[in-house]
Amino acid sequence: MYVLLKEKKKHTNKEIKKEILKKTKKFDCEVEVQESSMDMSALGGSGISVQIKGNDLNKLRSIGKDIAQIVEDTKGTQNISNGSEETTPDLHVVVDKKKAVKNGLTVATIYQQLSEKLKDASEATTITINEKEYSVNVGNSAKNTLTRDDLKKVKLTGTVSGKEKEVTLDQVANFRNSDSLSSINRNQQERTLSVTSEIKDGYNVGKVSSAVQKKIKKYNAPKGYSITMKGEMESIQETTGQIGLMLLLAVAFMYLIMVAQFQSLKSPFIILFTIPMAFTGGFLGLLITGKDLSAIAMIGFVMLAGIIVNTALYSVNIAVMGGSSLINMNRTTTVFTMMKDALAGTPLKGREDIIIAAIAVILVIVFLVFFLRTRLGLAIRATGNNSDMVKSSSINPVFTTVIGLCVANAFTALSGCLLSQSQKSVDINIGQGMVTIALASLLIGGTLLGHGGIFVRAVGMVLGSFIFRLVYTIALRFNMPAFMLKLVSSVIVVLAISGPYLKKQWPQIRRRMTHTKGGR
């Protein structure tokens, strides 16, 4: 059973999980609750999985019990499963060949006769009623009520000295009760068994997995059987590898761009040497705060490298602009000048800025709504929600992430072009603060319109940016100094971030205020 939590919930996923387990203890059954996070905390991992490969099921189950004991003896693990809990009861029929031969039977004939009595219903023919075909199945009705005791008394027919002789199954066979796995998993045509465990609160999945892995390496597995770490640890290692590759590619591309700019292979290294400083600061921060080096921390390092790259490429932007930090576009033909000529002599004369902005916004919203509803768009959205789910659907999350970044950068370039053409100039610092504005716009739109569909979120983003600029305009109308606009921007962002929380807590705050007034 899957439960989707409300967005405005008062408790965390872990608190809800504990509450469910607490309230279901009285039930006469085993209740298992798994939580799934849709934020970056999911990269931290929540469990361990050990995969055992081999052919013989009995040996697999024996090894599974040993590995489960190793995992249980490791600090930080709980709710260990050896992969053999879900079993089905079996009845093994062992034929006594000597007794079978005396009664004119063989192992093959006993199997055939027994299989005939136990076989499922088979399709004999089909009939057509009102242009619809229906299958007619023929089966043994006695099979449905056959018990283990009845099975022992099943009559078999043998031939002795040319005469038929009937005997019961228990006269020629012995019976042994056992159990077997309810399902058998295979990987590359080999049978597999998985030992799983959850991580206790306060423990790091990476450290616990490493401890388990060290103990497993000391375990002597039988020949032909292999034991490998899977689950969250494998995902974290894969994610860390991808992040490392992204970092190397970023540094490589930055170096190539600077080589083209400086016309030298040595000069760019001066800028590249600033990257280790960022990593040194990051490692010191983790050491001082007592945090572990995790996938999330690695993403932070990539972001630091990105900031350094952005700073280092300032000179590249100057080169793109022809060596000048400011370009005058008064004599340049732009979409705004063309629209101005088109609207000359009409009631819309002088409104070209508003019209082009409206057209651009509408086209972007329409594109986003349609694109994010396509298969590729849904894959990009799913990657943002849960990358593990995307991997299980055979979708490469790296590819969808790159496509999402390409679309985002395309819109960034479009907005920069329109802004430059509108103000008839290009400044090297034109893009400063745009990330802050975008974040504030998203938060303001989400607070006002809520988290609806793609169309509602796109409209909310536009509405949020409009409100952000409106507050800026009001501040300018009150003759606020230019150096205070950064403070205004910071206040707007703080209000946008705290807005959803205050909106959620407002009824409780109001009750407290009412209670305080009543107490007086």
C-alpha cells in the first residue's frame, strides 16, 4: 500500500513512520513501513543490501543466514532480513524403487500418473457468443480439495505379469516435509539471494556499509558463490563517481576555454590553482562541523568549483563582448525597434516593450507546459523527484539532467538578449543577482498560487517575478538610495522563503495571540 503525504504536513517522514509502527503493534501481523524522500536527503541513503550469487538454493540460504548474522553484529543496523523469511511449504515425494518395481511401476510412471491427477485445467476448445470468444477449460475438480493426506492415498496403476494392479502412493514412496523460497531471483542466469538491513537513526549509511563490507571480505564463501554490496551503498558510489566525472569535465572545459582566450597552455593554470583552495576550505568546514564526506557534500564541492569557474571566466565574457565591459546598442536593429516600426500609427504605439515581453512570456509558458508533459519532460521531472526511480525505469538521470540544464540555459540566454535589446546596452554585470530574483520569484509564486500543475507553477513564477519588480519600483518611487536596493532584494528573498512557513503556522500563532489576550 502506497501513501502520499500532504505537502503541508506537520511531521517529518521518519516521525510518521514511527507513529504508524507504534499504532500497528497491536495487530496480529507483521507491518513494514518504508519512507521515501523526494529531496536531496535521499542521496544520504537509508539501508544496506548484500547480494549473494550461486546455484544451489540450500547453500544460498545457508550463506544468507551467515551474512545476516554478520550484518546484525554490526553497529547501526536494524530490521535485518536474510532473504529466506517468505517461504512456501513443500511436500517431497521420495519413490522407493524396489517397492515400485514389485508393483509394476517406475519413477517416471508414478510421476506421470501423479501429475495427471494434479495438473491445472487446460483449454479444450472455444465457443463464440455475441461475437465474443470464450475459452472452455477442462480440469480435475477433485484436485481442488486434495489434501496432503489424500495425496498419500492416491491410487496408482501398475502392471505385474500382464495384469493391472492398483496401489496407493504411500505404499511405494516416502514423504518429507520442507519449505522453499516463495520466489527465486536471477541475475545473469545465476540465482541470487538478498540480505537487507535498515540503518538506525544517527548512523551514517556509508560508514555502516564499509564496516559490513570489511567483515564480509573475511567470510570464506564456498567455491562458485559470490557476495557483493548492493542497495544504497551502490547508489551512493555511483552518484559519487558521476559527480567526480562532472567535476573533471568542468575543470577540463574551463581549461580549454581559457587556453583559447589566453593563447597559452601555461597561463590558465594560475586560475586553476584556485580550485584546490575551495576544496581545502570545504574539507576544513566538514572537519570543524563533524560532518561526513557524502554525496551531498560532493555536490557542494562541484558548486564551489562552479562559482570559481564563473569568477575565472569573467575575462572570457569580456572577450565575447569585444574587449569592452559596456556596449552601446542605440544604432543596432533589435526586435523592439522592429516592433516599434510595425506599431507606428496604431493605438498600440509606444507599447512595444510590453507586447514583446508578453509574447515572450506566453511562448515560454506554452513551451514549458507542452514540453514537460512529453515523455522526455516527464523523465526530467521524475529525475528531480526521485533519481532512483528513474534508474529503475531504464532512464539515464545524467542525460535528463543535462537536457534540463540545456533548456534552462537557453531560457537564460533568451532573457539576457531581450533585456539587452530593451535597454539598448550590454553590461558585463547585467546578470548579477538573477539567481536571487529567480529563487524569490519561484517562492513568491508558490506561496500565492500553491503547488499545482505545470501551468499553475509557470504562471506563479511569472507572477512572482512581477511582484518582485513591483516592490523594487515602489522602493525607487520613495527615492530610496541605489545602494539600499540590495537590502530590499534580501528582505524580499527572506520574506519569500519564510512566507510558506508563516502561512502554515499562522492559525497556531493566531490561537496563541487570542489565548494570551484572554489570559490578560
